[in-house]
Amino acid sequence: MLIATWNLNSVRARLERLLAWLEEWRPDIVCLQEVKTPEANFPFAEIEKSGYHAAVFGQKGYHGVAILSRSEPQEISRGMADGVDDGQARLIAASIDGVRVMCAYAPNGGTPDSDKYLHKIAWFDRLLRHLRATENLAGPFLLCGDLNIAPEQRDVAHPERWQGTVLYNEHMSEIFGRLLACGLHDLGRNHLPAGTFSWWDYRLLSFPRNDGLRIDHLLASPALTGRCLEVFVDREQRKGKSPSDHAPVLARFS
DNA sequence: ATGGTTGCTTAGCAA
């Protein structure tokens, strides 16, 4: 079983690339972030033609998440259902082939002194409550997505330059640690060598310089962690004509 | 210190 997470940065701007990539890897489940479209404009037909179901939580212009799967998704839930509505589509979950899969796009956080950063912190507080309240972390569970946190020094190409940013600082590492304290395992930490990244800024020739961060994650419950055979980043998808600024992260399970 | 690049939507924001 192959499961992937990919911040596409617009599903419509990168549909041809996505379809070719689905054909290349035929993953069983794909968590997409930043689809940047409401459900009404989501390319369901093209994706279904490729043999995939799509569960979508969309929004006009910004954010938006989706789960693609070869088997039909069950028990789809959108958002956190905690009475808070920040108007941002960042979370969708579904049960597929006996695995509970949650696809998340965490707030970026803007700058450390901004309201956006406070919103990021509050969002993770809500996510942790939501996880504990609604999901069975004792079963096969996977939290995938762009969490906008590089948890450790090994996840940052130039820690001295990134230290203190919204993507890499002690508070963010502590929040990431609280996710792990729920009993989840960071599959990338277990299977990827230090210095493996998933995102490179569009600016400053970041990718050619490999000035990247590992901010896209697959966090698995113990039931799944033991079945993880390998994790890899498909860097080819950061190359070529109009790539996303993120590369897909894939995990293979027995 | 600043700048640099995308996508969505059409000037400016978010990343």
C-alpha cells in the first residue's frame, strides 16, 4: 500500500502534472493540500477518469484540501466540527481500506509577530483537541499533510538562517512534539536521512541550492508505524515546468 | 538589509 502527501499549490494549475504523477506511482491514497478551489471547480471528472475517488474540502482562492483514493472513501469529515469557524478549509478525513486518513494544511503563520502566527498556534491547539476527541489513535490512523513545521535541526538546510521563523522555532517543535505525544510516529523521522526536505521557496533559487525544509509529514499510529516499509520524497516533482514549491512525500506499507 | 517567485484574481494578498 502506497500513501502520499503533496502540497500541490493549486490543483487546477497543476492538473496535468498530478494526473501524470498518479499514473507513474498509482498510489492508493493521496492527501493534497492547497488545492485553491471550491468543490464546484474541483477537477473531479479528470481525476475519476484516472481511477481515483476524490473527497474535497475546498475554498475559493486559498487553502483547500482533498483526499484521492483508489477505493471509495468512507466516513468523510470536513473541518474540526468544534463550533469554531475561521472560514479556512484546512482539514479533511476519511476511512479508506481500513485506514483512517486525516489530511491537514496547517496555517503558515506569516511572521512571528503577526496575528497569523497566533492563529497558527490556536489552530494546532484545536487540532490536538480534535484528534483526541474524535479519532481512534489506537487503530490504523495516519495524519498527513503540510504542517508548516520543520521539527528539528536535521529538517532545515540552514538552521542558523531559519531559526526563529514561523516554520522553525522552539515553540513549533514543541507543538510537533505534542502531536507525537498523542502516540503518533513521524514516519519521515524514522525512514528519511537527515537533510531530506519537502519544500523549497520559489524565490532565491532555493531548489537548485537545496535550501529546503521538511514541513510535509506523515504521522502514524503504532498500528501503522510497524507496517511502514519505506518513506521517500519524489524530488522529480519539484523540477521541470511550473512545479509546486513542495515535492510529494510517499510512504509504503506492508 | 534587501530581494526574489508563484497563484488567484485582477491590486494585492498569501505563501
